[in-house]
Amino acid sequence: MTSPSAKSTSQASRIDLTTSYQLLVNDRLPHAAKTRSSTQTQWPVHLNHCFGRIILDNVCQRPWKEVIKSPATRNMSTDQLERCVELGEAILSGEVDLQRLNEKSLEWRGKMGENGNRKETKTLETQSRSASGPPLKRKVDKLEPVSQANPKRIKTQPKPIRDYFVSKSSTKSSNAEPT
């Protein structure tokens, strides 16, 4: 049986590890990517969830959700958490190649093509984040023509405004038979 002080020490250690992991994924790695830190020759991702995916997939050696229940920080073992922090620090220091880790993660998820390039996904261009930023994209499974859309979702076109302001006299004259 473990003593109460040993248990509280391991809990404190886990809290420190969780804090370190979250700080790496949510702050330090995205900041390094956005500022193009020289520790990596290429930064293929810059969003926190991408860093989380890459680290977790490489620690689990497959898509992490096949091994760890979501949310990962609460459900992974202390050993897995330690390996995630070590890998995150290694990425940050340039000891490991982030590009290769990302490619392995995408391969496990079936998102790498035969030629080693990422498979194309259909996207719709939407508004830019700013005048200087890249355009936002969202994934689209299939673009369907309006004619095939759910008819219950198609709204009828409103009457043009001018039709609401037709005088009564003009409607009477239009209903009258020609002489």
C-alpha cells in the first residue's frame, strides 16, 4: 500500500506534467510555429490541436483515439503524459523532425497519398482572417446542386418590394377588360 505522502507527490507530479503538456500544445509550440523558430526546418502546422494530434499519435503509434479516451489529458496514463511532454520538448528544441512526425500521424489516419503527399480534401474558400492572413477553409464532403437539396429547406423567394406598393387604382385598371 502506498503512503498518503507518496500518493500526493504522484498527484502533484501528474498535475505538473498535465500543465507542461497543455502549455506546450496550447502556447509554446504554436508560438514557435507562428514565429518560424529556427529549431525546425519547416513548421507544417501552427494550430494547437494539430500539435496535440501529432504528439499523441506518435506516442500511441496510431490515431490516439484508438488508445486513449477523450479528453486525452484526463485519460492518458502518467507514462503516456511523460512521453508526450518529452516529445513536445524535443520538437521545440529541434531534436526531432516535426514534418516527419506529422507525416507519420497522417499515414496512420489514412490521409497521406501514395506519393507521400497529403491527400487533397475539397474545401470552400471563405473570408480571409485579415487582409494579410491566409483565407479560412472548411471541409466539404460533397457539393450538391440546389435542385437536389432538401425541398423542405428551400425557401420561396419573397415578393419584390415594389409589388407591395402597387396602388389600388392600378390594380382595378389592370383587372378591367380592355375596351
